[in-house]
Amino acid sequence: MKKELRQAKIEQLITKQIISNQDDLLKALKKAGISATQATISRDIREMQIVKQQDGDGHLRYVVFKEQNQAEWLRLYKAIYDFVIEITQVEFVNVVKTMPRNANVLAAIIDDLKPECVAGTIAGYDTMVVISPSADAALEFKKMAIEHINHDAIGIAPEDD
């Protein structure tokens, strides 16, 4: 099996199941029809930057460590500045109006970053819906977006928000 496919399966398994050691991972892979050696799994864990982390239930489990690159966040802030015209919060949802043809681009950037205050996005031609896990999380997203909107382009002063 190709390394990329095996590693994709490993990521899928550790996302969906509580796997806390290499033996559990080897068993889960075998159950999925993938045979691998301990050395291969160890190398995959290192390459994929898999670490152990305590989940909400107190279980220690493998997770893929994804350090949020500063450049990715700057890309989001620039996209908000360049594309966003207006943002309206309704409970745990933000409706974001963008320049035409840019809602999907902005949604893709947000989806890639996976900020904690966002559960998911839905985008169309010039409107994006940002769904948050709570009204407080939606407010957090809205405040971040307003901070980075080009206020001159939409004719409002930052303090008017």
C-alpha cells in the first residue's frame, strides 16, 4: 500500500476512534485491511506529527498536530480585508457578504484553518454562512472579521461597528 493512502487511513482512524498507542493503531489498521509493521507505523507517526492529547472525556489519544502557520492566518485576514463587505450575526451564525465571486474563496480559507469558533461554512456567489458551535463563538468570529474588514472601502469607521 502506498504511504499516502496508509497515512490518510491513519488520520481517518485517529480522528474517528480513540487510539492511544501504536498497538491499538496497528490493530485498527489490520481491521481496516491494511498490514504494516511497527517500524512503519512509528515512522508514519513521526512524519504526520501525531501526538498524544487528552480529549474532553479525559482519554489520552493520538491527534495530528497541526501548528497554525502565521502565514495562513495572515492570508485569512487579507482575504477578509479584500473581500468582505458586511457581516451580520444571527445567534450562532454569521452571514458574510463578499465581493462577487469571492465567498467560496473565503470559505475555503476558513475551512482550511479550522478555527475553534467555526463549525463549518456554506458559500455561494457573494454570500457565505459561517456556522459556529455557540452564539459566543459566533461573536468571536464576528469581532475578528470586523477587525480585519477594509472599513474605508465600505464607508464606516472601525468604532461604528
